[in-house]
Amino acid sequence: VNLVESGGGLVQAGDSLRLSCAASERTFNDYPVAWFRQAPGNQRVRIAAMADDAAYAYYADSVKGRFTISRNNALYTVYLQMDDLKPEDTAVYYCAADPATPSTYTYWGQGTQVTVSS
């Protein structure tokens, strides 16, 4: 399964962005998915996750109440709506699918840069 992220960019604090992650095949719909981010000098961290049927969602404390994960299985796509962005949200954002553990996923996208200026 190939994953391709899009939607990153340069925004100001308080702005919103929506990231998309499009998968190449239908088997994507059978997998839980997640968004990770990695800031310079830091480890990659899971910030949101969703079950294959969208019945369950997880958010890291750092984004809870501001970010929303969703998926459209008809389009083999997962989204990350990011509101009230802060400079500390600046990172490369990755989507992932098919977890073996909460931090070990089989399929990864190439990443998309999000930069938030103050």
C-alpha cells in the first residue's frame, strides 16, 4: 500500500490546515491508521489514530481539542484537520497504516511539512 500525504504548508499561528493521505488500494480500508509528526531534533511521535471502521480515535494530549482525524474509506483517504495551529506544531507530518504496535506501522507516507509562524 502506497500512502501519499498532501496539504502541508506555511501558516500563521491560529490558522487551520487539513492534511490528506491517499492510499493506493482498497486494503487500506482494513487497517487502523495514524498521523505522526517529527520536529527537528525530536523523535517521531504519534499524535492521532483511528480504527479501521472509524469507531475509535486517539489523540495525543498536545493536539487534543485542536486536531481531528477522520477517514473516507470510499476514497481510501485519511485526513487530519488541524485548527488553532501553534508554532510548536511545526514538524513533518506522516500518515501510517497497519500497526503492529502503537508506534510500529507497516505502511508510511513520505511526509508533508507544516510550518507555523508566530
